[in-house]
Amino acid sequence: MSLLDLIPAPLRIWVVLGLLAALVAGSAGATWWVINPRIELQATRADRAEQDLAGERELTALQARVLEAQQASFARLDGVEQRIKQLGQTLQRNAADHNRALEELKRNDQTIADYLAEPVPARLGLLYARPETSDPAAYVAPPAVQPVAVPPTSPAATVGE
């Protein structure tokens, strides 16, 4: 004899259906009891992932702004470098000009030193002679130089003469 034999026939179907419903409800409750923490865990993970994603987006935006600022700085540095190169070229040109001028001054100084080492022509020296005196009151300024005092230069010698 089984347990179902104790239940009258018209109620057996209802009992079996009730047991089956209780079994299904129990299975659903057990499944819910097992799966619910996992669902909550996944929801928590999803929330954390969304927060991390938002943080990563902010970080990416910050990095983009930093990169733009660096690119602008690099552009300014490139401009500065170009100006420095131009200044270097200008300095080189100026240095070459100064060196040429210095060499010319050295040549001219030597020419002038050679000229000054020669004796002063007597006629020219006498034009600027002053009376010898140590008394300032007796000193008289020499008369102005006459335009005919210095003889004209000789004509330039032609090549081959």
C-alpha cells in the first residue's frame, strides 16, 4: 500500500497537483535563494564597472587635454627653436662682418702706423709751429691755416709708368 491509496480518488488529483505545485514552488524558491545573491553580486559588479567606466572616461578626457597642451607646447618650442636658429645665423653673419672689419682695421692700423713712423715733412711741421713759452698769458694761438698752405696732391700714377 502506498500513501496515495489512503487519499480518496477524487482528491488524489488535487493532492498530486498540490504536491507538484509545492515542489515547483519549492524549486523556484530554492533557485531564487541560490541565484539571488549572484544576481545582486552581478548588479554590484555592473555598478562598479559603470563607475570605473565613468572614471576611465574622465581620465581619458584629462589625458586628451594634457596631450593637447603638450602639443601646443611643442609647437611653441618649435617656433622658439626656429627663432634661435635664425638668431644663430644672424650672429654668424655679424661675427663674420665684425671679423672682416677687424681685419680691415688691423691693415689700416698698420698702414697708419707706417705713415706715422715716417718723419713729418718740414714745411707741414712749420705750419703748426707755436711759440715756445711757459707763460699762459703770452701764448697766442697760431693763425688759421691758409688754404694754400698745403700743396695739392700729385696726380695718381697710372699703371705701367
